Amino acid sequence: MRLLYIFLLSLLLSCNPKTSPKVIQGIIDLRNWNLQQDGTVELVGDWEFYWEKFLNPDDFLEKTNTLSDEKEFSDKYEKPIPFYITNPRTWKGFQMNGRTLPGHGYATYRMKILLDKIPNEKLALRIKDQAHAYKLFLNGELVVESGKVGDSFENMKPDLHPVLYAFTSDKPQLELIFHVSNFYHRVGGLRYEIKIGTEKELNLAREQKFVLDSFLFGGFFIIALYHSAIFLFRPKSKTPLFFAIFCISILFHSMVVGDRFLYYYFPDICNWDMSYKLEFLSLCFINASILSFTATLYPFDKKGSKLIYKFLLPIPILYGIFINLTKPVMFTEYLYVLDFCNIFGGLFIITQIVLAVKNKKDGSRFFLFGFLILFLCAILDIMSSRSIIVIPRLIKFGLTTMVLMQAILLAKIFTGDFLKSEILSNSLSQTNRAYSRFIPTEFLNLLEKKSILDINLGDHTQKEMTILFSDIRSFTSLSEKMTPTENFQFLNSYLNRIAPIIKANHGFIDKYIGDAIMGLFPDNSDDALLASIAMQKEIQEYNLERERMEKIPIKVGIGLHTGSLILGTIGHDERMEGTVISDAVNLASRLEGLTKHYGSNILISENTFSSLEDPTRYHFRLLDNVLVKGKADSIFVIEILDGFPDDLLTKFMDTKKDFETGNLLYKQKAFEASITFFKKVLEANPLDTATAFYLKRAEYYNAHGAPPDWEGGEVFLDK
């Protein structure tokens, strides 16, 4: 981090406080700018632009009239009328005479540079590769030719060489004319920066950049080699392998963009086609390797995340195959595919890292910082390549930051106390694997024990948790129709579907009580409620399977209560077990029992409801207030409607207002009025068992009167 701050500070200190002049209507005025003292100037601004014309310097000279006919002279020597286009940018999409220009074509660019006096020092132009062949005329003389310009695909030849052209001038005014053509790529024009300055300063800047790039290339290679070695010595972990591929991909990408070192030093091997293929193939490898790296570093816990990953990963792979099979003129037309994968994949990775940070995964903050920098640079580069903004390429710096952060992260992961971890893992793995089937790992974590070997009689902890009780309704009558073997097969089939849902929502099962489950959620009540909803949806899927097998569907009631409990070990030295002691457990169990009376799927206490992070994200209704046997105060019971099939949920929500109005009248002993609302609800939703229950009681009390001490609630009965 300190190195990063020093780097940013040096950039700020090196910035010239004097604002650089801009090109205005084809002219840049440098008469108040000293190139020796004030530095180089980028020729940014509005250049003269002549579409589908190759105009020579003579075409812009004033002609002497040697003809007797003034009109004939005017027609023959009409001075070209320019349009103005902002550079650097592509001409694709430029509006001209009501026409939107395509990416393929040719044009002439022209501008003038006004100097204060005749330069007494050799000047130079720094020209990056343009799109994708050009000629440069300086003060009427052809001085630079990159590739071969032409008015068709057959007549041109592209080139990628950046150029530093040094020159002397005997005039205080410079005229630059570019002939540019493109038929090999989806966009054309003066896309990249052109700078003017002293030869000395531009050469120095190029040498400094070369040193910096060489340092970065070497760094990428060494880091890739280091993590390849880690993978070779410990191949069961794929994380270092994907990071090594990531670094090598960055290395190749950095060498074929910007100053295009690979193209410059190996022109015979790395021609124009090969250079562009390497540029985008390396992006495909970067994309695929960072996705795989993230997936192995922080494995995706949710099913949706795995599906998105499986959808995204093939895209860069297939696009890479497409690149190999086609020419740049073809595959560059479909860059939006790679852009989509970069943006959507980047957002997906960010969400996964944020979850890792939230779950306090080791090194996740380093990863998040590095990837955010990389993602920002990638977005800016995409915008720059589309001429939305005009900035230098930043992806190299984003990738460098990312590599540094991940190098720190992986060094921390793979070098920290590794030997000790291996020894402990080998000695305890088999024991812990066996005991974890009987004693949940989460139980040990709550007692702050590393393994079952550390557990002692009487160990305990007190913590507020949410307790989940679930039970299969009418299980006794269902089990009587099955053999003992079928009973066990049924229970295990059911529990194999339900138990993983509790674990996936950060809970654990404390006890199996026949067909009933007691689960604990230490972190928050939302985890318990989300697990309950997912359980009901899974049961809907299970019932469809049972119906196909001509078996009776099942219904499961779930009760949730949040409260303080003591979790610990009881028994004696020779035989002990983990248990939970709390009145809150009894209340959760009784709430589950109430689901039978009301025909509800999920009932929660007011404690659980008030501890939800955002109760409005769920569909619910206030069902009743009940008096727990042995307690002086009643509690409110809330019915959660999520988990019902969608069509039934809609009916519940449409009748919610009438139900609650009838319920309020019922509590106020206005039984006759409440009956009207309850009947209205049942007409719309005959499956509303709770309303039917209330209607029956309201009709009874309306006919016979309520008990003298009745307060509108129910009394919990012991199970």
C-alpha cells in the first residue's frame, strides 16, 4: 500500500500545473508554450477532416488565377471545405452531412501548429500506431509512412509500429497532414495520442517507459513462475495455477498493446494479424483465469453463483476459438461479446468478493481492492476504445495493482504456518470427520473448541439464537402404512433434502427427534427464516416426486423463536452429549405445534419478527396473540406466507387486509361483524385454514358468547 501511495504522489508532483493548449478548428497555438520548459503537448482537439479523400499538401495552397474564366478557375481549384473531428477518436459513428460514417474507409486529417519562433532545438513527433495505415506530411514533405494507405482492402496494408520522428524546422508554423485508411478492423482513424515536444524529452520519456515496462514484464514473469512452482509442489490446490495463467496472460497482453514491444522486436513472427489476435486472446485468458481464480479462492456457496460461473466461463473460451478461426476484420466486429463478459463477469466477481469480505474470508479485502482498481481501469479502457472518453490506456496499471494485491494475498495464504496446519490436519482429520457426523462443527465453534478432543463435561456458552422446530404433520398415521425399512428410507430421503438447506443458510441441526428437526441459527434470525422458506419450497418439489411415485404428499410445520439459550455438554465423564437449555426452545416447539391448528406453514414469534433486518422483504400477516402456559403475558404470533405456491401466495396477500380487519373485530368481541370479513376471505381463498379456524370460533362465540375472562387470545397447551 505504501508503494502505491508513493507512486500516486509522484504522479501528482510530476503533473504540469500549466494547462496544455488544445487544437481549435485545426489550429493549436503554442506561441505561449515553451516546449523546452513547459514540456510536451498532446495534439488533442478538433482537426480538419476530409472523408474519402487523399488530399496532398498542394491541394491546400492558394492558387494563382491564370485562366481567363473566373468560374472555370474556381471549379478547377476549389479549396477543400473541412469538417472538424475531435481526435484522438475513431471516425466510426461520426455524423457528416446527415451520414453516419462506417468503420471502414479512408480520409485526410490536417492541422497547423503555431510556434512563438523558429525552434532552436530539434523537435519530434511521438505517434502511436493509428487505425490502421497512415502517411504523414510535415510542411508539405512526406516524412512518415506506416503500412500502406489505400482506398480499398486490396490496396492497403496495415501496420502497428509506434513512431518517434525527429525533425528541425525553419518556420514558426508547422502543417501536419495525415492520410489514414482502414479496411482491416471494425474502426479506423487517428485513435491514439500524437505528441509534439523536444527530441530529447520525448526520447527520455520513451526510455523511462521502456524501463518501467521491462520492470513490470519481469515482475509478471517472476510471479507467474513462483505460483507455478507452488502448484507443482501442491497440485491439489488449483488457485496458484489459475493465478500463474492470469500473470502470463497479463504479460502477453502488456507486450502487444501500448508501445507493442512484441510487434516491435519480432516483426517477422508477430505480424499485424498475429498481434491483434494475441491482444484479444490474452484478454480471453485474463477473463477466464480470473473467473477460475475467484471460484477456487472463494468457492461459491450458492447454487445461483455456480450457475452464473458455468455460464460466464465458456464465453471467453469460445470467443478465443472464434478469434483463432477468423481475421481481425471479422472478430473485432463482435467485441461486444467480450465487453459483456468483462463487465458482467467483473460485477459478478465483485459481488462474490463482497460476500467473502462480509463472511470475513482471509485476504478478501486485498482481493476486493485490487479487483476494483482493475475493473475501473477496464471500464475506462472500454469507454476510451469506443471514443466515449479520451484517456490513455490504463488496463496495464489496473492489472499491475491486481497482481500485487493477489501476490500479497496468496503469499499470506500459502506461506502462513503451513507445516503446522498440515500436521494438525493429518492427525485430527479422521477423528473429526467421524465425530462431525454426531457433533456439529458449529457446536464446537460456539464453544470455541477446535476439535471434539477439546470438549469437556460442563463446557457451555450463552448466546442469543433463533431456534427452528419442524415436524411432519400426521407422521404417525403415515408411518403406520410403511414397514420399518420404508420408514427409515423415507426419513433419510426427507432429511437429505432438508438438512443441507439449514447448513446453506448458516444454521446447524442440534437434534433429530424422529421426524422432527431442531435447528439453531447463531448469526441472525433472517438466516432461520430464509431456511424455513427454502425448506417449504423444497417440500413442494419433493411432493411432486412423491406424486409421480403415487405416494401421499407430506406437509411440514415450522416454528421459529429467538431468545437467549445455554448451549453446552451434560452427562458424566464416560458418556456425555451436547444439548440446549432454554425456555426459548420450548416456545419454538410450541409455535411449531400451533401450525397444526392454523394450517400454517411457518409461524414465528414477535421476538423473531422484531429481530429481522427488514421484515418488509417478507410476506406476512399477524395471526394471533397467544398466552403461553405458565407465563403471565401473551405473545404475538406472525404467519409467514412465503413458501406457499405463487398462486396461493397471491390469494393470501389479496385477502390480507380483510383477514386483519376481521381479526381485529374478533379481538374486540364484534363477532358478527368479523364473520362477514372471514367469509369474504374464504370466498376468495378457500384454502385459508386459519381464517376457517377463526370463522368457526367467531360463529360459536357469536351464538353462545365468549368466556367472561376471554381476552381474544389462545392458551398454549403442552404437547
